[in-house]
Amino acid sequence: MTARAQIRMLEDGHRLHLHDGPIDLIVEAFGKRNEVGVAYRAAAERFVNVLDELCGELAFLRQATQANGSLPAGVVARRMVVAVTPHCEHTFITPMAAVAGAVAEEILNTMTGAAKLSRAYVNNGGDIALHLAPGEHFIVGMVERPDRPSLFGTVTLDSAQPVRGIATSGWRGRSFSLGIADAVTVLADRAAMADAAATIIANAVDLPGHPEILRAPARRLQPDSDLGDRMVTQGVGELSRNEIDMALGAGVAVARRLLANRLIRSAALHLRGENRLVTSKLFSILDRPESVKFGWSSALVCA
């Protein structure tokens, strides 16, 4: 185990916390006690090598993805590339757009490969990979702003549905955004897919050239950013109702295209108290905030 990685059980005695550099995971598994223990040990053993593997190929992962381009060596890195490739012909995107979801998937796959679990999730800062055995379900809470959580609604995901990944993106989140969405939450078949799609949709919620939007080159804020000199949002001033509608409409158009191509199953877009939902008939957003406990994350699983 590297001295850098931090692994501990949380005070509730049920959830595992895995932290290494920029990776911060909350893990919870359900099943027989001995199986949960096996799953947690497997997760910890796999986790200590993930960041080093990614850093070994970081130069490649920060480059724009090309259709039919080469693949990296690492399993997590490959998952990132596969998740972003469907988007690269429509917009600029690097594999880093799917890193959080891909890491969550890797840890979850390690757990389910080592133990028999009824349910499990790996939450990487709001980008979540899910496991559901037949007959099981999760209730997921959705909030409008990650910096000031306020519950927008809930959605129940059961094992018969294809969704196994959730991700949220927006200019107020922990990563840079080219758009002005407060939050875009996406449901997809896998966490890495959801991560990439949330990034793309959040970037599209925008008003290019608007004088009330403060932007700065990503490289100035973070010298090694994969976004280079692209202008990322740092502040959003006053917007009219019509401008909010226009910005959300641009994001909705992208979400509908991704839904038609089965790259997502549902997307909830939020800006200045206005919400838009793009979804298949499989899902409905329910107003049941009392059933969900949530923290700072913009999408959090509730048992």
C-alpha cells in the first residue's frame, strides 16, 4: 500500500472512504457481512494503484480524443477513451472528461468480481457507479447546485433498468466547464459514459459572448489543464428569463441527441432555478425529498 493513499471506514461503520490525491471515493456495499468485507478489501487493494496508473499515461489522457485513435495501456484509461470517443466528432473532448466515472467503475467492478453483493455503489465526488442484483433498487437524489445542495427530486433505479452510472457537471463543480449550467445530472448505462455526457451537455448550456459571464483561460487557472487556453466559466451575472431559456435550450438539444443515440438514459439540467428534463419513458422524477439524505455531492445514492 502506498503511503499516500488513505483508506478508512467512516463513523457509520458501513461506508468505506478511499482518498488519493484528486480521487476521493465513498463506497458502500450491501450483502452478507463476510461478502461485504471481502469486497471492501478488494476495493482497497485495487485503489492504491489507480492514481499511479493514470499518472503514467497522463500526457496521452490530456490530448483531444480522435475517432479511431490509439488506445492507452491501462484498463481505467481505456475505459475513459471508450466513453469519450462517441463525442469527439461533435466537439472537443479529452479522456479526462470521463476520469471520475471510469475510476468509480473500476473499483465497483473489482468489488463485484471478488464478492457476491446485493447492491453497491462507488461515489467519486458525485460521479457514481452502481451495482444492482436482480430485484434490487436504489433511490437517487438530485440537487440543483453542488455548492448549495437543494433537492430537486428523486428517481428510483431498479435492477431491470439499464442505468448503472450517474454523473453531474457544471461550472460550480470541482472541474472546469465551458458552459454556465449550475448542474447537469445524467443517468447512463455506465458511470464513465454518464461522466462524459454530463460534461458535454453542461458545456452546451451557454450564452457565448454574454457580458455578464466571467471566463478565463483554463491554463491560467491550472497550468496542466487538458483544456489548454479554452475559456472556462468563473462567474455568471444577471441573466434574463429569455437568456436562461436560450442557454438551457442549447443544452437540451445536445441531451436529446445523446438520448437518441442511447449514450444517456436521462438528463436533468439546472440554471438559476430553472430545470429541464430530457428522459426516456423509463424514468420519472419524483418529488420525495424526505426520502433522501444528501451531502455536498450533486447526485447521491440513498439506501
